Amino acid sequence: MGFWDKLANLDRRWIYLSVAISVIFPMLFVIKFPVEISPEARQLYNAVESLPDSSVVFLTFDYYPSTLAETEPMSIAALNQMFRKNMKVITMTTIPLGGPSIAERVTRMVAEKYNKVYGVDYVNLGYKANYVAVLKGMGSSIESIYPSDNRGTPLKDLPLMNKVKNYNDIKFIYVVADNAIVDYWISIVNAQYKTPVGAGMTAVMAPKMYPFVQAGQLTGLLGGMKGAAEYEELVGVKGTAIRGMDAQSLVHLLIIGFVILGNISYFVTRKKTGPGVMK
Amino acid sequence: MTLVEQLQIWLGAFLVLSLFSFLYKDNPFYKFAEHIFAGLSAGYYIGLIWQNVIIQQLIDPMFDQGRWWLVFPGLLGLLMFARFFPKWSWISRISLAFIMGNTAGVFLISQLHGIVLPQTVATMLSLDPRNGFGTVLLALIVVCGVISTLVYFYFSKEHKGILGGTAKVGIWFIMISFGAHFGYTVMARISLLIGQVRFLMFDWGGSIKQLF
């Protein structure tokens, strides 16, 4: 059996092992691949930066714990930018599993850094079922959908929420999501209430969102860990996304190599055995 | 790091390694972690819905705030349980009909005004050469991509002649789009791996260091 035949029948566990090594190596020895800022990430950053200080903004935590590596750095960087501008931040989630507690933990962690007070500078509304009803209902009254916050405090007892009735009082909606909820933020909230929406998405979801950026329905877009690293770079936060990009880039190079080798191996072995018989 | 935090990290690391062990081959550790995840998710979800929906949005408003009319959506919800009894399962269709009608109404408006019309408008791009060569070229690519892809999905006439040629161009656009999606999917999956490896190396590793 020649080299190409061996390669064509390579046990997939060798590939897993090489991917694992490529992920671990840059974590032990920093390479520092450059992170280029995309126009979409800059657009999102500028949109938040151009808002007047002390504006009330929405930040959503529409993601499951399984995608934390991509989405959490976006939330942390966004909160840093918002609190640095003394913005009033209202957080919420449409994800039941983990969403409310992630929002609580991340917001509290960044708020402590800027000495922000719960109820005055930020509020976590938590989770409510049926996202379509939630998104539509908040257009008329946030309190009708969320009578109390994530901690069970009635909204009327929170000074920040006394100033906010519905989307008219929100200057910007910053969605961080790992699912198709962004479609609804665009089609229900942006289209019907004209509140600007920007999004940070997992890489799986990002390609679907570019037409919305081109159409002006989304004000900026972050795609996956790369997008998170770009935002960390813009905000000036050295977070986990920037540190993860070395491993990301190295594994991408490895996969490109595998794709090229796999194709060469396919064509070489096909010549010998005929088309469509590769195992 | 407290003892409880240590325990959380060790439990997390054990479950992550159990799930990763599937990459070698299927085994009881993987099955154990998988079943724990399914069971925990179901239990957590039931508790959350009970508190956030049944208590906060039905029971409390009805009894504490006197919003008695919420008894009607409550009843519609209860009717859904008729599906468990074959003889009475038809009753659940009343609730389903309400959900379908409501959903169709909400989505018709939001999809038309939020997606179809703005996206159609965004396709009508200016080809004015004064906008610069690059802008015109991109506008042409968008217009060609949209038209040829739509033609590919037009099945009422055989794809021959001009129609066939345009449909072939459409396939190219679809393939390039699939390629972009695949590239992004690879990036997403690797990101998740990086997240878990970071947890094992730094959180779990740090915890081991602290112990010994």
C-alpha cells in the first residue's frame, strides 16, 4: 500500500490528535497571529461609541453555555465599552438553559470593575418563555412582560426601570446570540419599532446575517471567536478571544492542509481504482 | 478557590473528558455524561417554566392582581394535555388552532415587513458608474447572484437554454455560499474545542496545582 492509499484510509483519530495538539501548543507557547478588524466589527463598535453617554441600551445573552467560548468574550467586551461610557445597561435572555445565570455572572463581574450599582446602572431582566411574544410585548410595555427582574424584584422598585417603558426609551439593542433569534430582533423589533440592532453571533450563524448588514437592518456584526477578538481589540480588552485566536489560526492552517492532502489522495487513488470507491 | 468551586471544576472536567472519550470510541463514560446532560436539562427546564411562566405569568397575576381573564389562556394550555388521552385528544386541536392562527398572523407581518421587503429593496442597487468601479462590481455580483439563484429554484420549466445557463450560474453562487458556511462552521466548532481545552488546561489544571 502506497503513501496516498495509506492517507486515504487514515484512521480519523490521528486527525483528532493533530487537531488537539494544534489547539494545545499555542496555549503553551504564544505565537501572536495578527487580528485584522473587519468593517462590520468597526461599524458595531462605532455605533455604540457614537451614542450619547448615559444612554439606555439593551444587551441580550441569547446563548447556551455550550457556545461560551465564542459569545461570552463579545458580551464582556461590549459591557466594558458600555460601562466605560456610563451607559445604563438592561440585560435579558431568550435562552432558558444557562442564559439568565450567564447574564447575571458576566454583568456583575464587569459592573464591579466600573463600580456600577445594580438597579441604577444595570438591570438583569432574566428569561421569559415564548420569545416572539416577549419581543413584541416589550414594544408596548417591558413591565407587562417582565413584572420583576431576574432576582424577583418588581421593576417599579428599580430606579433604572422607572425611566424605561418600552423600545422608545432604548437607544441601541446589542444582541449576542448563538441561534436564529437575531432574525426576530430584526424582523420584529428593528422593522416595526425602528430601534437599531447590532449583533455578535457564533460563526455558524454569521454568514446568514451578512445580507442584513448590507441592507442596513443590522448595525454591525461580529462572527464567532474572530469577531469577538476584533471587538476585544477595538475596546482594548485583552480577553479570551484574542488569546484563543492563535489556536484558531493554527487549526485552520492544519485543516486547509488536510483538505488539500485529502483531495490529492482522492484523485490519486481514484486513478487506480476508478471513481466513487474511496472508503 | 473554595471546596465547592473545586468540586464544580472537577465534576465539569470529568464530564468534558467523558464526552471527549467518544472521539476514541463509544464507551460507558460517554453514555453516562450524555444521559446526565439530558436529564439535567429536562429537570432545569421544567423548574424554570414552572416559576417563570406558570407562577409569574398565570397564577400570580390571576390571584394577586385580579387579572381573572388569564383563566382563558390557562384553560387553552390545559387542553393541550388532552393529547395524552386518545379518546379526548381532539380537544387539544382547539389550542393548536389558536397557536397556528396567532403564529401565522404575527409571522406574516414580521416576515413580510422585516425580511422580504427590506431584502428585496437592498437588492435594487445603483449601477451608476460615478459610485466607483468597486461598488458597481459588487452591486452587479449581488444582482446576478440573487437572480441566478432564484432561477435555479424555478422548477416549472425544464432548465435548458438561457434558463439552464442562468441556473448553472445560480449553482455556483449556492456552492460558494455553502463554502462560506462550511468555513464558518469549522471556525465555530474549533472555537468550542478551544473553550473546553482552556477550561481543562487552566481551570482544572489550576485546581490540580492547588491541590498538590
